[in-house]
Amino acid sequence: MPTGLEICAVLAAYALGCFNAAYYLVRWRTGQDVRRLGTGTAGARNVGRVLGPIGFAATFALDAAKGVAAVSGARVLGVRETWVAAVMLAVVSGHVWPAQLGFRGGKGASPAVGAVVAFTPWTIPALVAGGLAAWPILRNATTAGMAGFVLAPLLLWATGRVTAQAALSLAGVAALVVYAHRSNIRHQSARRPQGPDEAQSGDER
């Protein structure tokens, strides 16, 4: 059972996640809702389209910092590892479904990166290795990045960098991020170039 402190840590992480840097930066600079511009999402990539590279970098840094702060704060307070996993999920959930913005936020990659890196710095090489391994097959930055999230917990566990429980915690965060990116994944899958046999088969139908 969670303690009162652990429940508070999870709720605080969700509230922190709700601070959506993309929404507030674009509102501050342009007076507009970033969700009505570009791709319609409140994330760093869309801010980059609206405000340029500096906007992208600032948004990514602020959102990643949310994940770092949530996990680091939970550990400083002595939250048990099982509930640190819940804190990670909460901060990413707050970003994806911010209550004050009608539960329409970003897709969670930036705070997830901050959270999992704070959870274990070994996540960085695991994410890179997973993404690079998937690149020759997927040939798309978004889907390869999602594959990196999925493969990282397995790589960390297989190399003995984390326990099985920690790997499951990281896998939970990866599942949430992949779910939030499901429309991107479907779109990229639909755009995947067909081979000669597939194209011929498609013409016959």
C-alpha cells in the first residue's frame, strides 16, 4: 500500500506534468493556442515549427526538466522504487492529458526522456542503441525513436544495468509514450514505401 507521502508525490508529479511548456511559450510569444497551429499538438516539435529552433530547444528542455524534477524529487523524499515508477507515469500523463487544458497536451516524449534518464542514466545509451538498431528497418525518426523507447528497458535488463522490476517500470513509460504517438505511427506505417511485389499485388486489388 502507498503511504500518504507516495500518494502526494504521484499527484504532484501529475500536476507538474500539466505545466505544458509548448502551450505557454506559444501563448506568451504569439497569443495563440499551439494546438491550433502546425500539427495541432502541444509539443516541442510543433513549437519548433511556430517559434523556430530556439523555441524547440526551450520547450524540450523545460519538458524534460519536469521528468527529471519529478523522479529526483521522489527519491529525495524517500519514495519507494515501485512508486517512483508511478511518479514517472504520472508526470508523463500530466503532459499528455493536462487537466487545465482540457486533457489535450503533448505526446510525452520530452518529459519521458527526462524521467527515465533521472531514473537511470544508462537509459541514454540504451535509447540511442535501440533507435539505431530500428533505423535500418523503419527509416523514420519518429518510429525509430519509439522503437528505442520500447527496446531500451530490454537492453538495460539484458546487460544487467537494471533489475527486472526497474525494466518493467521503464517499459510502462515506453508503453505510454508509444500509445500517445499511435497516430504518428499509423501515419508513418501507411506511408511506408511498397516493394515491387506489394505494389503489383495492390494494383491487382
